[in-house]
Amino acid sequence: MKKLVFISSLLLFVAFGCADFDRRTQFNATYTNRVVLDSANTVPSTQHEVISDTLPVDFLGLVRDHSSNENGIESVSLVAVSVEIDKKKSPKAGTFDFLRNMEIFLRGKDTEEFLIGKADSVPNGGVRYFEVKVLQEEKDFTDFVKSEEFICRMKYTTDKRVQDSAIVIKITPTYLVDTKKFGV
């Protein structure tokens, strides 16, 4: 009976201990691109697109900061895509009420562009932040995030035109990075 309790306890400890260790080898990484919408690219009922500036990234430096290296990356998955009106660069009263829908695309240096998220309808009622539906949940982004730069493209339709000043939208994909620790 004592052996059975000991073996059961040992198995539980190993099972939960390994899961805890695996969780400790994971971290989130985010990179934020910005796009600008104004009266010129918000004509109602017309499909528009806007491209962000190139965002330089040092993903491998981030991996090293988490006690791993390029060869220690097991997988990188996309877990969330958020859009937010930049409070510092947009009017205080700016909301997403003018947008009808959107699709968000990403491209890295020397990589193909791909659709990462979309919102068939944008929340109304003074919303300044929301998350769009992630479309690439099963894709492994390991090669993509090793790119030295990201460019984001947003394709969208509006219900009304932005009048007075530009609205800057921050687009932030969040990646879950799973690494090996100590070569294990």
C-alpha cells in the first residue's frame, strides 16, 4: 500500500512538474505596427487599404533574453491580434465607430504576405480597443518571426469618413514562443 501511494505521488509530481517546467519555457512576444486613417482613405462604402511603415524587430535577441537561442525554439504560434487607437497620436474622442470591417495582413523580410486576422463587424459604442479573430492559429511562425522586419497591411470598409484629423491605429499580434531550456 505504501509503495502504491509513493508511486502515485511520484507520478503526479512528475506529471505536474513537467507541465510546470514546460510552461516556464514559454513566453509571449508582441510587435506593434501603426497605420494612419484620415479623410482621404475613409470614403464610406469603399474598400480601402493602408500599409504600415516597416517595423525593425530583434526576435532572436528576445529569445536570448529568455535564456534560449535560435536552435532552442520549438514553436511560435499566433495567439491574439489586437487593434487599438493610439491615444498619443489620435484625437481623444477617436473611436472605431467609423469602421465597418477589416482584414489584417503581415509580411516579413523576404516572406510572403498572409492574412492573420479579420473582423466582419467592428464593435460600436465608443470602443478604442478590441481583438480581431485570429485566422492562422495552427501555423508555425518560427521562420516568420526570425525576419528582421515586419510590415502590416489593413484592408477595410468604413461607414463614415474621418473628418477633422488622422486616427492612428496600433495593430499588435501576440505570439506564444515555446523554447527549450538548457538544450532539453
